[in-house]
Amino acid sequence: MSEQCLIEVRVYGKPDALETPSPAEFDLLASVLPELILLMQQMEAAEA
């Protein structure tokens, strides 16, 4: 039996303005992405 893991990351902007994320939002995203990428690589290796 195989398991499938779906990780979805959504970045929502403010509907009334086109503005870039704040530095705090960038820091949060930057702190999470490497862990998500590593997790996906580990899952792919486990399936191989």
C-alpha cells in the first residue's frame, strides 16, 4: 500500500492592492520552504 502526501502552499495577497510580502512574511516563507523541499526529496527517495 502506498501513501500519497500532498503539501500545498498558498500565498495570498491583499485583494485591494498589489504589494509585496512584508519582511516578516518573507522570513516565514524562507524558513519553511527548505524543510518542505527536504521532506519531498525524502519521500521520493523512499518510493524509489
